[in-house]
Amino acid sequence: MRLSKIKELLGQLDTIGFQLPNGELVPNHFHVTEVGKITKNFIDCGGTVRNEEVANFQLWNANDYDHRLHPEKLINIIELSEKVLGIDDLEIEVEYQGQTIEKFGLDFDGTYFTLTSKQTDCLAKDNCGIPEEKQKVKLSDIKNEPCCSPDGNCC
């Protein structure tokens, strides 16, 4: 989700809720302790120089159980960050404390902002010898043909 989309959605909400990939909700008294821009400059394993930028939200739970962040307050924080830090309409990455600092993508299901799982990946598969993943076939999907026919499935 991009910054423009979250601001649009926040403008339509009375309350903010975040849901983890396992279905648990982030406690209502969370804080957004950071809104920023993260720039990652790197070289992938194929030798290509890359640059990625994301808008970063950090969610944090404090002991002040009476705290509740309202949509208009988060819009103000986002807009201030865009202005002061020169943040463009970037994709959002969310940090949240789990076993360690966990990073998530962001989506919306109509009720909650959903923290989506992220995966590592090789960006240079064609340069570093990673074989293409073979298509998986269920044996039950293979037609019942004689085993040794010219167009058979088992020869």
C-alpha cells in the first residue's frame, strides 16, 4: 500500500486497527513511533546495483492503555513526514516487535490494516545459477493412459 492510499482510507475511518498475519490484532493502545523514509542501496548477487525506497511506519505498544491513535492524527503525522523528509508516494513497510523487529507489507481488508508477510528472494536468479522451480503436478491430475503409449504420462 502506498502513502496516498493509507491517507485516503484513514480519512474514511473512525478508528485504526492493525491485524498481524496470524489474525491477532495489534493492541488498541499502540503508538506509531516513527514515520520515515528508508533508502536501501545494495548490489545483488549478480552484481547489479539497486536502490529501493520505502515509507516506514514503526508500531509500538506502551503501558499507557488509555492511549488511542485516531485517524486524523496519523494523517497529520504522515503529512508532516512527507513535507519535512521529502517522502514521495512510496510503498509502506511496517515494523512491529515480535521475536525481533519484524517487517511487514500493508494492506486493508475493509476493517483493519493488515500486516502482510514479506519474503526474501534472489533478485538475480538468471545470473547466479538458481534453477527454475519445476511445476508441481498432482498424480490425480494425470490422465489414465496406458503407461507405454507414445503420448503416455509415465515414459
